[in-house]
Amino acid sequence: MPTKQQGDIKIWKRRNRNQQLTIWFGQFIAVAIFVYCWQLVSENTIWMFVTDAPRQAVDMMERMVPPKWSYMNSLWRPIWDTITIATLGTLMAVVLAFPIAFLAAHNTTPSSTFARPIALFIIVASRSINSLLWALMLVTILGPGVFAGVLAIGFRSIGFCAKLLYEAIEEIDETQVEAVTATGASGAQILNYGIVPQILPAFAGISVFRWDINIRESAILGLVGAGGIGLQLSSSIDTVTWTQVSLILLVILATVIVSEWVSAKVRHAII
């Protein structure tokens, strides 16, 4: 901002004195918070273990090589369970997310004061709880197994799918809806011919994308007893069988790569 000094010479300054003091004060607060947080971390960290971590990591890697290939015969069923958990969980999520998205979108909700807040609450609640926490709670209620994993993936994915879908609904071309409405179509016909055709590509893409994510998440649900290959990973770590752990990690990596390839092909075909 321009300021005047002796001789009426205008000198440009980026900020005035109060603005600069405010910035310095904010920077001071940020540094103070960082120092305080660092002290908390330091007090709860055993630095001897941290400095010894590289040697421990090298030792673990040496114990993981070579992978125990003969253990592969025991992994085919857990791999299938993992894919099943991801697929059924995604299917459950997209079925439930579809109506929730219509209730949450401001241009399709039947009630902005009642239905929409409830739908938005469901979306936020679903996205706020990690799939591992869902699995931990469901295993406690239902017992360990694949069913708890399917529900955990489903509950976690509802919010993700519904949020992206209701945003797609809010971005539709309203002129197509108006054209269908002008023909005297009923509410169901407006939905079927004016709205759904516009969001189907987005809906399919969201579903496939979430399935790809769920393959990754379902691979670790076994750590809390929700089935899948994570159960073998947990037992192998508990028994310190590092050659089995390395094989399981390779299998998980291969499964994720294949699911990523399938997901990309399907999305490309749809879009």
C-alpha cells in the first residue's frame, strides 16, 4: 500500500504496520504450538529404539527372504475371502448409497429440513469411522468372520459413495429435467428419464473406484478378526514367521495391482 514520507515521495509497502504485526504474531503462535507438540512427542518416545530402528529393519528384511512359497497353498481361500468381502461390501454400499444420495441432494430431496439433514448425517457418520474401527466393533458384536468384514466395508463405503453421488446429482443439467417435466411426466418418470440417465456413468465409476479401494482395506481387516488374508498376516506376525509374512505381503501387492488394472479397464469402458 502507498505511504507518504518526506518530500511527498510515495513509497509502496506490501503491508501496513498492523498487518505485519498480526502475521508475526501468527507465526509466533505456530512456532510455539510446534515446539509444544515436539516436546510431547519427545517425552513419549524411546529414542534408543528409534536410533536402533535401521538395524532392526535390516534384520527383519533378512529374515523375510526368501518367501516361503510352499505357504501359498494356504492363501488361496483367504485371498478369495478378501475379494468377497470387498465385492459384497461394495455392493451393499452402493445399494444403500443410491437412495441416500437422492435424499441428500438439494435438488431431489423431498424435505430440506428433515430428510436432507438425516441423509447428510448418515454420510458423515459413515465416513468418520475407519473400516478397521467398524470391523472391530462388528467383530465384538457378531463374532469373527467374513460377515463382519462385509458389513464393515459396507458401512464405511456408504458415506463415500453417497457423497460423490449426491454431488453428481446436484450438478445435473436441469434443462433435461425441465423438458421431461413439461411433457406432464410423473415424479417417477422424471427420475427415470430426466435424472438417472445423467448420473449413471458417475454412479458406475464411483462404484468401481470404491471397489478398488475396498480391496486394499479388506486385506487388513483380518488383523481384528474380520476374515480375509489379514488373518493369516496377523497369525504369521504373532508367530514371528517372517518368510510367510513376506509371501503374504507379495500376494496382497499382486492382488491390489490386479484390482487396480481391472478397475482402470472398467472405468475406461464406462466413461
